[in-house]
Amino acid sequence: MLIIGIAGGTGSGKTTVVRKIMEQLPEGEVAILPQDSYYKDSKHLPLEERQKINFDHPNAIEWDLLVDHIERLKSGQSVQMPQYSYLTCTRSEETVEVMPRDVVIVEGILILGHPQLRSLMDLKVFVHADADDRLSRVIQRDIQERGRTVEKVLERYDDTVKPSHLQFIEPTKRYADLIVPQGGNNKIAINILTHFIERNLTSLN
């Protein structure tokens, strides 16, 4: 099994990179574990408190569960991946079954900062984008997908997203084996990643 970690700041284009890799690979050979599915459940907090959660801080993630799931997949077991809603800031009662695959992609802003998780990865990738590009994507995404106003997005960016990026995310770039500038627009880097995966799939089979 090949385990690939794809990290980078909020709005850097990680999800686009993953999607474009998936489009070039045979269906059913890759499993995706998004870090976002492993945010801690906050049902016990009032909605007002939940909306103040800093999703860019390592303490927001249930790392033990994510590591356990990767180790289980490596040992050939399926796992029940949680589902998290940004609208309610809670986990759904339903889970998604993830089966062991030849390639597992772990994707998320903070994944390269966790030593135990990092040690499980065969390839570590950091997707880089300029701060203004990331901010414009975050504004668009949070309005469309998370029901936030422009004012709320900018307030959150200044209060938590930007400081957390500088403290917890940008420094993890030094752990990357490959840095992808321009995110999903970098066709050459995506092709390199895809060829790396294809070569390893061939050797696994």
C-alpha cells in the first residue's frame, strides 16, 4: 500500500490536486481520507460556541482516530470514516466505509505537522499558493458551501486562518518531499505525482 499525504494552506488547491490525480488513475485503486472528516465532534457545545472553533488549529482534529484508520487500512481492514458538517460543526450519525486500496491519499491542511501520521506516509506533498489567491478561494468557498458572509469570512481569516497558517501550516512545508506551486493549475507537478503513483501501482501488482 502506498500512502500519500497532500497538505497545504486553506484554499491552496489541495482538493483540486487530489481530484485531478484521481481523474488520471484507474477507478477503485485509490482511497481518500480527508482530514476534514476527522474534526472532533462538538455536539456538546452550543451552536454559538461551535461557530468559534478554530478549524486551522491541530487541537481541532481527532488525530488518534485518523492514525488508527490508516493503520487498519494498511493491515487490510476497512474503516468507518466520520462525516463532518461545517454548517452545524458536528459529526453526522452516518459514516462512510472506506476499503483498503493500493493507494491511500490523506489530504488536509495540518497533516504534515503530526509526527506519527507523517511517519506512515510514503510521499509527502505540500501544495503552495500565494496568500491573496488562498484568501479569494476561501471567500468564495465559505460563502457558497458554509453559509458565511464576506464579513464573517474576513473576520475569521484575520482572527484564526492567517495566524494558524503561519504557526502550524507553513512551517510543515519543510517535511514535504514535493512542493506543488500554483495548486491545481500546475499540470506538470500533477503529472509527476500521477506517474509516481502509477509506477508504484505497477510494482504493487
